[in-house]
Amino acid sequence: MLDRITIVEQYAQTEDKMFMTIDQAVELSHELAIRISECGAQPELVVGIANGALLMAKVISDDLNIPLQTIKVKRKATIVKEWIVKLPVLLKMFSICYRLPLLNKPMVWLIDRCKTLDTEACNEERCPHIKKKNIIIVDDAIETGQTLAMVCQIFNHNEGNIITTAVISWSKKYDSNALYGVVPDIYIGRRIQHFPWSGNSPYLQDYLNWLAANDLKIE
């Protein structure tokens, strides 16, 4: 049986980037639920930012016995990449332009511009009815804080919502407070990890199996 306290201490103290197992992710999510209940937030709804917080939000929702809602935010770069991959001619042209000295800098500029989040791809249409609620917003990690700031802004637009944020990892690489005014209310550690839902994780299939067993799927 896994020792939750040992796992929490490990991820709270480590400076190393580790491959987190499904069982560890579940135990860390249980810990977040405990801290949420202890902080006096009295939440009425868990909002998980897909896809990284699907497992976490489900565990927290079950532990606290409150409803679960998911919200999706896409980066413009992801949207552009999806279209490029769909059209082989565009993919070939993009690759050629990137390698040409005269066009390399403009292409790099375009890529940087596309790293911003696309508000239109954030499915806030799911949330207009959510008002006067005590909401826990859950994500796996904070790097710059841009994603969490956007989602908090969506719910803060609605009257009377009280927001509490919870993450497993809060990166020290960027100052999320200075960049986007983001400081998580609850977090485990300051090192972003290879989560089971990361594309390079050896536990990715375990994660997909876990989602299926819990009637969830990647959006």
C-alpha cells in the first residue's frame, strides 16, 4: 500500500524531474483534497483544466463529494500545428521556409506569437450559468501562470464566484505572480514533473486505462 505522506514529502522536496506513476498522482490528488477541506474553502464545484487535471479533478470531486466540471484551453500554436499537419503541402512549405536564412527569423517570430493562449478555444460557453459558487480550479502545474489566469478570469466574470486554486506543481522557473498575478492557494511542490498524462510518460497507457475506468476521456 502506498504511503501518501511519503509520496507528498517526496514531491514537495525534490528538485529532480521524475516520472510520476498513476498511483502517485492519485495519492497527490487525495492530498490536495485534504488541504482544500482543511483551508475552509467550502467548495461547491471542482473545475479541472483539461487535459492535465482530469485525473486530479475527478479524485478531488469524489473525495469532497461535489460536482466536477472541465474546461479546455488551447494554445494557438497547437491549433496552427493541427492545421499544418492536416495539410501535407502546408507542412512541406513550413519546413522549407523555416530552413531558409531569410525566412527563419519571420518563422520564429510567428511561432512565438502562436505560443499565446487562444481565448476562443477556451470553452467558456460551458460556464455562463455558474454564479455565486465557491469554486476549486485545479490544474496539474503552473509554469508562467497564463492558463490558470485565463480560467480564473472566466469564472471571476460571473457574479459572486469565490475562486480557490490547487495544483501539484508550481514552477520556480518563471515568476507567475509578476507575469499574470497567479499564486496558487494550494500546491505540493515547486518542480514540474513528468505526469502520467505527459506524452513521454511510460505510464501514459495506465493513465488512459484509468480515465476509461472512470468514464473520462481526453478532450
